[in-house]
Amino acid sequence: MMEIQEVSSLGKKITASVATVIAGKDDVILLAVTALFAGGHMLLDDVPGTGKTMLSKTLAKTVGGEFRRVQFTPDLLPSDLTGINYFNQKLGDFVFRRGPVFTNVLLADEINRAAPRTQSSLLECMEERQVTVDGTTYPLARPYFVIATQNPVETQGTFPLPEAQLDRFLIKTSVGYPSAESAVEILRRGAHGSPYDGVSPVCGAEEVVAAQEAVRGVYVHPDLMAYIAALAEKTRTLPEAALGVSPRGSLALMAAAKARAALSGRGYVVPEDIRSLARPVFAHRLIMRDSFASGGEKAAAAVEAVLAAVEVPSEKWDLPLQTVSG
């Protein structure tokens, strides 16, 4: 079993490596590593050209994993993702040809441009880490991390992700435009070629799997479990929200908080782990009454209001807990 300090050290190596390519976005990189170590998936909602694809490629290369990119279009079929059984004339039998979902890091580019039928083909992959084709189930590689992107500006010809699909993403965030200083740094790095070419793996996929297993063992005090549950319950009573956070959302926040604690070198969660991740974990799960889409600034503001309304447990969480077991 990997020790928590080893998880923290590995996380720092990964974030530092990705930061050599993605300038000035340490917070987004940390969220990506948090989602990866928590065993979840990530949705990037942003305009083109902000580095979403490069972030995905660099992260995959840094952890020594296989990377596949799929451009989602209206004519994309489920079998284009999962694979298909075809008749091999030489063998005289049907053979399964694996689709691009059989990888470690999958970039679902502009996911909302594909039809709902194709979008739904990712549900089993993201939740059960397996693919079922013609009655046969095939396990996916470990780790398995989906990074999906969508453009919030160009909505013509798109199919908004249904709530069930959004709920599969542990974290939703945006890369955003760089600051003036970061923009200059991007130009400097790209003046003589792509900095991606100089990236080398800092670990192997098996080390990421070990880190994920260690994260699952991070301790969460019962008071903090009650705090997470209270935050979720409060979202269900908001007058401006038609749909609040589900129990799956509560589990997602706990998983993300565990990963953030481990990345900070702690074997236990503190309230700030929960509070710092509530917005990227909860906001896209809220359905606002005056909006046709989930997430957005109104949902983010609602999460901030919930954080302000629910009392934070008052124990001295900066001290190691003596009740940690296992």
C-alpha cells in the first residue's frame, strides 16, 4: 500500500510536470490530479484554444498512460467509441475490435455535439469501468480517466448533457484565459516548438492505481460526513434550485476531499478540503429553476450561499485524529 506522503510526493511531481506545459493554471491542474486520484472524471466547460486538449495529453503522458482523443460529432455512433464485432473472413468468426474507450485517459472533445445515444454509451464506461457489447463485458484499463470538453458559447447543433451524464463527472471546471504574465510565458515556451515534446513520464500507470487505493483509505470523521450530508441537503431546499445534489454527489465530494487531503500529505480530511471542492463538485449537479442548463454562475453562487449557511464543524481539524484505523 502506498503511504500518504508518497501520494503527496507523486501528486507534486505530476502537477509540476504538467505545469511546464500549461502555464499559470496551477489550480486547474490540481483539480485534474484531484479527480484522477479520486478515481473520478472531469468536465471542462470552456471556449476553444484555452488548453483543454493539451492539459489532457500532458497529464496522460506525465503518468505514463495511454491517451486517446475522440472528436464528438452528430454522426458519431456508440460503436465508434466502444468498439464493434466484425466478421473476420480468415478466422471464419466474429472478432471484437476495441474502440478508443479502451485507454487510460480519454479526451471526449466537444462531448455535447454528439447525439444523446452516443453520449449515453459512456455511462457504463465511466461508472463501472467496463464495456458491454453484444452481451459480452470487457473490463477497461486502470486507471481510467475521462476528460470531456464542451464549448459554452456555440450551442447551435449541440445536445446538452442530461443530468445522469453530468452526475458521472466528479468535477466540472474551466481553464479560462491566461493572465497577461501567463500569456507571455505561453508565447515564450512555444517560440521554438511545443513544450509538450519535452515532457517525460514521472511515474507509471500502476503507481496512479496505487495512489487511488491509498486515497480510498483516507479517514473522514463522522462529523465531516454529517457536514457533507448537510451541504447536500441544503442544496435541495434552495428556492432557486429545481433539483439539488443527489447522494452520488455527496459521495463525490467525499472522494474528492479524500484526494485533496492525500495530496496535502494528510491521512485525514479537514473542513477546508470539503469547502474548497464544493463548488467544482456540486455546481454542475444543481438544476436551477430559471435555466435550461446545469451549472453556470447561478449554480456556483448557490453553492457559495450553501457554504455560508451551513455551520462548519468546530473541532481542531489541524491536529491528527487519534481515531484513525485501518
